[in-house]
Amino acid sequence: MITSNPFSDIATLIPPAVMQGYVVLMFLLVVGGTILDTVHKKSAKYFFELAKTAKKRATRTVGTGEKVSIAVGTLANEVLTSSEFNNQKRRMSHLLTMYGFIIFVVTTAILIFSYTGGDAQAPGIVSLLWHLGALMLAVGGYWFWFFIRVDVFAEGNKWYQLQQRDMFIVSLLAMSTFALLWSFTGSMLMFALFIAASTFLFSTVLWSKFAHMFFKPAAAFQKKVAWADGSRENLPFIPENRNDPETLAKFPDLKTYMGDAPLSMGLGIKRETPNHH
């Protein structure tokens, strides 16, 4: 069953052209919603103004090669492996959800556009990946929802208390759950709920955290550039060597108020067990 294309069976009731049109419409809703979100929250304006301010405070110029290296590092760490998460459970949940979503969406498009019309049979591996993606998305999402969410795990709120910020994760969970139930049962009710959840997910980008997925890598890249060029996001300079002549000239009373204490004491949040993110 998990190696069969669920969309080929529904093609007898819904023409492939309609399903393909639906996928295109959802894609356009995501693009349009992200653009509107950028305009409404002035995200692009914020990033450009932040970059302009950082350039004025920069103490060195970051060359093109170094920026490419930073971009590659951001892609490898913050995007592909989510290494910024110190809580390993949060990191695994995020990776399962992210890769599950990507696999599920890509294989959905492949199955609908390539294997719903005519006599072409979808390769078993594609259908298997569709089910695997939905399962990864569900496991990662439910893991986050019941065991990791800040307002539930750290503040003791009930898991069923919903707020606007929960629209994204709830619709993701609903989409993956109903997709699996529809595939395994063939129920038209499950299919209708799957389509309803998908439509809600992709049409509410302006109000949910969907667009956050696109802004996060850009913010991480800009932060690394700011530290590389010396602007340091307008944060204070922390000397590395208390006996360095240049440091003593800049901070003549350093030893008076610091004594033998470490110059960098690290993040206070790292001194407690990371039970939340």
C-alpha cells in the first residue's frame, strides 16, 4: 500500500488537470503570502536598514569570497542541519518536520504532475517517499507539539490551548495526519480533510509562521556578516586577553573591575538544563 500512488485512484473522480491546478494555486498562495508578509511586517526594509547601519559601524570589509563562505556555512549549519539548536530533542524534531515537509511536498508534485494522467505508473520509491515524508512530518510535529512547545512544557499550559502562532504547526499536523489516513483507508472524508488542511496551511502564510522559514536563513547570514565585519550587531566588544597592551589602552581600569574573573562568562541560559527552546 505504501508503494502505491494514492492520487492515481482519486484521478477517476477528480481530473488530473484540476489536481495540478490546485498545486499551482497553493504555490502561488505561498509566494503571494510571503511577499505580503514581507511588506506588512516590513521585514525586507528592516534587513536593508540593519545592513546599512552595520556597514557604518564595520571595522573591516568582508570580501565576496568570505561572504560566499559564510553563506555556505549558514546553509550547512542553520538550514541543512539546524545546528543552532542546543537542545538536541528540539533539533531532531525540527529536522524531522523540515525534511518530512520537503519530501512530502516534492513527491506530491511529482505524483500529481507525472503519474495521474494516462497509463504511467508511479515508481514505488516515489510513493514510498510520499508516505515516509508524511510520517516524518507527523512524528516531528507531534513530538514538538506535545513535548517541546515553550508555553506547554515550560509554562505549564494545556496542549490544546491554541493561539494564532499555532496555525502553522497545527495545519502541518492535520495535513500529514489526514494524508496518511486517506492513503490507508481510501476514505473520501479523510481526503476532504487532507485538502482542507493543506488549503488552510498554504493560504494563511500572511498570518502564520510559514514565511519564517524563508527569513530565518537570511537573518542568520546577516548576523554572521555583522560579526565578521566588526559591527557585531551593535553589541559591546569583549576583550579576549586582559594583558594585551591594546586592550589595556582601551580599557585601562579593566583589571580593577574584572579582577581575575573570565572576560567572557557565556550565556546565562546555558547554565540551566535546556528543557525548552
